[in-house]
Amino acid sequence: MSPSIPGGQSTAQVNGATVSYLTTPPDVSIGDVTAKVAAAALNPSALGLYQIAVTIPDAAPSGDQAIVATAGGQSSPVSGVYLTVQ
């Protein structure tokens, strides 16, 4: 995280308007196709809420596709989280 944020504090408390970006962004897949991560950061006004901006890959199939983020060996839920691709 750059700039770093101590546990229990929001980025707004520590950095004001400066956004804290992850130094190592997560891996994201949409419909089992790797998506390009454009940015990943802590939301400055919500404690512990990460925001990840991705580009939907051209090879992602149409329809409701599972979206999974993986960071530090941990993955988001593999079922129940979908993104509709058209």
C-alpha cells in the first residue's frame, strides 16, 4: 500500500485526499478469463473497503460470469458473485 495506512484508520484520516493504491494489485478473472487490473486502492471514505477497476477481457463469454479476485493466496467467493457481460 502506498502511502501506507495503519490498521483501524481510513485513508482520509491518514492522507486526506491522497488515494492509497495497492503496490501489488490482485489477480481478477471474469468467466475464467484473466482481466487487466487498471487500479486497486482503498476507498478514502470507507474503512477497509478496497476498490478494484478492471477491463473486461474481449475473450470473456457473454452472460452472467463469475468474477473472482485473488490476493495473497486468498480468493473472493467463487460462487454467487457475477458480472453480466454483453
